[in-house]
Amino acid sequence: MEKVIITVLGKDAVGIISKVCTYLADNQVNILDITQTIVQEYFNMMMIVNMENTDTPFEQICNELENLGEVIGVKIKCQREEIFTRMHRI
């Protein structure tokens, strides 16, 4: 299973979750886990997704999500699970 961590940060607005999830579904990326919080007016979402069923390359998905983030006013970043885990070890 190819797991990827996606983070979304920015000012809260209507439709952020919908637009990100729609993009993922359109590209056959399955959401395994999702958490989101809003602190005052700031939106924070973290997703763990499975990319094994997509035909779209990892780099393309990351670039397209980053571009989507610019359109909707948030920062979207992708990291492969193994890199994320190594970076956040204690």
C-alpha cells in the first residue's frame, strides 16, 4: 500500500474539504483517515491516503493539489508516509 500524508493549512472557508476530497476521488486516491480542526478562523486538516489505485504519478498529484490550494487560498503539501515518519521520529 502506498500511503501518503496530505496536510492542508489556511484561513477557513466554505468548501475546502469538498474540493480536496473531490480531487482525490477523481484521481482514484482513497482516504484512509482524516482529521480537521479550526482554531479561531484557521483551518488545519491532515489526511492519510492510499495511492495504490491511481494511475496519476505521485509528483503530479502533489503539484496539482498545491495548485488547487492556491486557487482555494490554502497550502496543501504531500509527503510519502515513510518520509513523514522518519522526519517526525522522536
